[in-house]
Amino acid sequence: MCQNPLPLIRADRGGQPVIRILSACAVILLACMWVNAQDVLELTIQDAVSTALTHNELLKAERYEVKEAETFRTEALAAFFPRVDAGLIRLLNEKPMVVEFPSMLEDGSSSQVEMSFARDYTLSLQLNQPLFTGGQVYYNWRVAGENLALSTLAFAKQKQALIFDVKSAYYLCIVLAEIRRVVKEGIALSRKHFERVDAFYKAGNATYQEWLRAKVQLANLEPDLHQADNDYKNAIKGLQLLLGVDKEIQLTTRLDLDPACAIEERAYRQNIAANYDVRRLEQAIAIADLQKKLAWGDYLPKLSLTVDYGLGADTFSFHSGVWDENYSISLNIQLTLFDGFARRARRKRAEYNRKGLEHQALFLQKQIANELDRVLGEVETARKKAEAYKGNLADAAESVRVSKLYYDEGLLTSFEVNAANLDYTEAKVRYLNAIHDYYIAVFTLEMLIPEIAK
């Protein structure tokens, strides 16, 4: 009678512990697989940009620069409101004033009396409200607002630069991964060719020189694979640093060239003013105008209202009648008549600063126009190179296939087969580099005129 080959696993009561153990192992295995899947972060290029904008430490620091500029504007706004100060004075020691009264009688001695007008305890409250400052309070507030706009533009530029760096690093990782794969393909081709030559050599159909050439070619490709692995690992670490994540990342966007993607050159040329550097210079010119108005305000009088209220007593007590109160209301007018030509120097400095910024703006616009021409040329050149190398790659692959057939027929030497393999590897690397150059040129164009990219 045939016995059960698995006596421990059965439906009765005795088999339940084993089933429970197997079920627990299966659950643990699935949990480990799920945890490993969670440790890998799959990213498209859009996901990479979003992750960097959220977690990059340098961008977080730039956000605080904007917040700091907001506090300066709030501080400038506070100058419109009155300032209220309170104080408490406790008199510790004093030398009273001595008043001498002459005697009213002949040959009489004069009398001396000590008089003190200071109180041992004095409470004071002062309110100071500027009424007219020659525009200083208003224009200082305007300058703080323009500085906030400058900080916002600096943050936007840093953000665009981060997007450029992330996209460049992302596609660099893809290119290096493809190059690593190409090197592996080249090693595989060289190994198969060496095995074929080795078999022919052992059969007496190949020379020792052909055998050596095939072996040397295979050995030369091994260091290239180590270099490709190291370059890819370093590129991935650089991308992780930009993203602000420590997890293992997997890139899901494919590296491909879209020939139908046209570049609107006219739109880019018409939006040179959208460049962040141009806009920052415009903000700087606006600040220079405000500083010039501030300098002119130094020639105007300053008007302020001051209210002082005080309480004085010789003993600190909360009983009624102990404290004497006093107050004063004063209107203060101040006009600077001469300050050693300091006002004129400030005014001239503001004028010269504005004129210098105007010349910088003109030069910058021309410089960006030249840079735009250069980048547009690089985009078109990289596109044409990629299309040309794509055709060369197909021809190189066909050359490898034909050379193998001809070598088996004895029509080609091992050296010619090796040359065909190397030509294919070189064509593949050139094609990948051309696509990478194309994308880098496009990203540079987006960074140069960011409004078009949006």
C-alpha cells in the first residue's frame, strides 16, 4: 500500500502547526518583498523635479532668504506707526542744591536750605509719532518691498537652476546606464568572437595571431566596464544629493529623441526680458530711483509729535495722593542746514548707481541675445548629429552581423571582425552622447528664457 510521502502535512489536527509555519513564512517573505519595493524610489523626470523642489536643502535655505526679506519690509512698515517707550527710574543717591538766604537783621548770619526737585521714583511714558520725514519712511518701505522682489527673483532663479541641474543629472544617469549596457554588449560580442576564434584555432583553422588579437580585445574591454560602473554610481549619488533623498532610485523615463519637437525661436527671442538676470537688473534700477528720492528728501524738514507723561513719588506706594503726575506735548521741527556736503554726495551716488545699472542692462540684453543664438545653434546641431548617428548605428549593427558571417566563411580576418565590433560600440556611444547634448542644450534654453518653458 502506498504511503503518504508528506506525512507531516495533512488535514488532521496534527498537521496544523506545519501549515501555520509555512503560512507565516509566506507572509514574512511577502512583507520583505514589499519593504524592499518601498525602499526603491521610481522616478520619471517630472517626479525627480518635483522631489527636488520639495526636499533640496539649498532651495529650502533660499526660501528663508525670502522670509528674511519679508521681515525687513515689515520692519520698514513699522516706521509709519508711533513708537511708545516706558521707563522706571529709582534714584539711589543725589547731592541736593543748596540755596543761601541772607539775614534780614544787621550782623545776622545767613541761612542755607537744601532743595531737591528729583523724586526717588519716576515712571515715564513717551509717545513719538513722525508726521513728515521728507519721504524717508515711505521710500524706505518701498526699497524694502523692492528688495523683497529681488529675493523672490533670486529664489525663482535658484529654483530654475535646480530644475536644470536635476534634468541634466537625470539624463546623464540614463546615458551612463546606456553606455554601461553598450560596454557589456561589446564584452559579450568580444567574448563570443573569442570563443569562435578559439574553436577555430584549436581546429587549426585560425592563426595564433588572430587568437591573440581576440583575447587582447576582450581583455581591453574589462577596465571600460569598471569605469562605466563607477561613473554611473557617482552620477546616481549626485542625483540623490540634488533630490535630497537617501533611498535607492530607479529612473523610468526613456532616453529618446523626438525629431518632431520644434523650437520656437521667435518666441524665445521676443521674451529676452523674461530672463531672471534682466528682471533683477530692472528691480535694481527701481531701487536706485528710490534711493535717489531718498537723497533728495534729506533737504526737507522733519516734523514729529512727542507726548511725555510721567509720575513721580518719594516712596513707592499704590496709595492715592502719593504720585505726582506731569505731561507735555511737543511738536518737533528739524531742518539740516549744512552737513558737510554729505547730502549732495548721497544724491550723486544714487544717480551714478542708476546710470551704471542702465549700461549693465543694455549689455546684459545683448549678451543674452548672443547666448540665445549660441544655444539655439547647439540645439539644432545636436539634433542633426543625433539623427545622423542613429543612421550610422543601424549601419554599424548590420556591419557586425555581416562580418560574423564572412568570418565563418573564411572571407574576413579576426582583426576585421574586431574592428566591426569596435565601430558598433563607438557608434552607439556617439549616438547616446549626441542625444545627451541635445537635451542639455534644450534645458539650457529653458533656463535662459524660463517663461517659454512654463
